[in-house]
Amino acid sequence: MTFLLETLNSGDKERQSVVFILDEFDLFTQHHNQHLLYNLFDLSQSKSTPIAVIGLTCRQDIMELLEKRVKSRFSHRQYFLYGVQNFEDYVDVAIDILCPSKIASKEWAAHVTKCF
């Protein structure tokens, strides 16, 4: 964990943004003290560390599983994907969420699209 924190905090202003995608997010809530989640959410609030954390889960009660100190670091933005029938639909929804047209730069949108 120390290595990860030091790596993310080092560098210059020209470094790339990092997106952490945590599949089966509910499993991360079962770890003692939810240390990883706390640190990632804490870093995501810092302007000096350009990261985003995306948690994927099937559970509706995920917010109840977060400890109080972790929940205080969470931005409380949740997106529910109902009716996604196949991977292509999922990709379309994910790109729409990650690249809001009013906010996202063309360079960011190109990076996100390239990932999918």
C-alpha cells in the first residue's frame, strides 16, 4: 500500500490520470478496516493526485457495507445499470458515464474509447 501511495503522489503536473475499476466491489468491503478503499477514496479527493475509483457490484445495499470513515470519503455518486443485455450495451453506457460531453476533453474521451 505504501508503494502505491508514494507512486501516485510522486511525479509532475503532466502525469496521466489513473482510473481504478474494482470489480465485485462488495468483496473489498469485507476486508478489515477497508484500508484500501479508504486510501483510494482519500486520494481521489486530492487535487494533486488525478485518480478516479469505480466500483462495480450487483448489490443494492453497498453503501450500508462501507464503514463510516470510508463512506465520508466517498463522493456518493452512484450509477445503476438496469437493462444492460450484452457487452456492447455495457460499453456504450460506460463511455457515456466516463465522458460526459459537457465536461470531458476530447483527449480524455479518446483515451476512454480506446480502452473499450
